[in-house]
Amino acid sequence: MSELRNIVDIVVRLQKLERDGSKSDRMLAAMVLADLDFASKAPISEIAAKIGVSEPTVTRFCRSLGCEGVRDFKFWLAQAIAVGGQYLTQSQSTEEGRNHQVVELVAEAAIAAIRRAADALDHTVISQVATRACAAERVLCIGSGGTSSMLATEMQNRLYRLGLNTVSQVDGQLQRMFAAVAGAGTLVLAFSTSGHAQSVIDSVQVARQYGAATVAVTAPGSVLAAAAEIVVPYRTIEDGNLFKPTSSRFAMLMLVDVLATMVAEARGPKVLEGLRRIKQSLNALKIEDPHLPLGD
């Protein structure tokens, strides 16, 4: 196998053989895709017997997929089932997610995610983070991935308007570069739902080496949690609906807003002038409704 072995998508290779392979390859690929669990566990004799081919044919089939043999094929198939098997079966009716039911489904999941996160929140820890942010010369917000990078950007959006020197970085290389020039006056706020984003972990370790304060909003017990000085624990709990975007985003945004609000309260009335200026500048752009959110 090549050095790209660790990113093999055996399912795509099976789908291609089902379309374009020899007669026996098409039969075997169709059988495997129809019953992944059987194909990943059954001995070669049973796989061969199920569609009436020889065992050497099964071995050749596995090699045509880029595997070294049947054992190697089973390894990649088991991995595919473990990682993405839930997306390969349409066990959920699409009728569930229609019309007004979609609204209720998304809203209830978002509320539940926020409530769980709020109930688990340690107010003392959040207060400590807010105090560190107010005292910092600069705040560096980092995150990698869909939700985590969005949260890093949103944290910057919340803090700069409160008068804090804040920057966010979602590029892994830039995260490490900014961490390398951090110092005792820097607070690093790192976001990762999994706690295993390597660039974020590396950046926290680098920044901490140079004396920066480090805070991770992440899964407790993760690598990132171990790397940071302070941890705001966050557990992602999904409802199993494969068609709906993750509700954890709402809970993480709630944590961002809680932290921003505590920073604003800690800084007191002096934040109001900056907020007034933002509102004034937007008014100059003919956005004259005073009830609109501040720059949102």
C-alpha cells in the first residue's frame, strides 16, 4: 500500500467496483455494500459461498480494491463502519424532518444543548477566565474545524468591541506563529469540540512555554484539556439525527456569550463608549434602527 494508506475510503472503492468492475467484482461489491457487517466478520469461505464464487476470486477482489488481502480488506471495512457506518444506512425516515416538525426538532435540540451546557458550567472558572481576559495585553482566540474555528472568530468579534486587543486565527500555521510571539501578557483562548485538533494543541503548548495564560473550551480529559492551564469543560452530546446540523454549536455560542458578558461586566461602564462609537458608525451607513443588534 502507498503512504496515503491512512486516508483510504474503502466504501468509495467498493462503489466504483460495483459500477465498473468485472462480473464477479460487481457481485462481490454489491454484496459487501448491502451487508457491511457480514462482510467485515464472515470468513472468506462464507463470503465466497454467499454469491457462488471461489475463495481465490474473493482474494483477487480484495486486491483490486488496493488491499493486501482479505484480512487487510476487513480492517479497512471495519474502520469504515466504525467511522461512517451510520451514514450508509437510511434507517431514519425523511418524513420526520418535514414542514413544522423541522422547526420543532431543531429548536428543541438547540434548547436542550444550551440547557445541558449551562447546568454543567462552573461559574467560578468562567469568572476566572473573564478576569484573565480583562488583565491581558492581548487575547489570541484559536480554533480548527467547522464549529471551533467559527467560535474563535466569534470570540474575537465579542471581545474587541469591549476594548480588548483581540485577534483570532483559524489557520494552523498562523496559530503556531502567533503562539510563538505570545508572552506573559497574552491570553490564549482555544476552542476544540474534540480536544484533539493538533494545531490548537501545539499552539497552546507553545504559548504556554513563553508564559502566556492558556484557556481551553474543550472536552474534559482530552489532549487539549491537559495542555491548557484552565479548562472550561464541554461535552458534545448529539441526538443521532443525521440530517440535522449539530446542536452543540448553540451551546458553544452560549459559552462565548457568557464569557463576553462577564468580561463586559468586569470592565464596567468604560466599555460603553466603544459600543456607542460602533453604533454611531453604523448609523452613518444609514442603518438607523436603534433596535438592531450591535454590528451583527
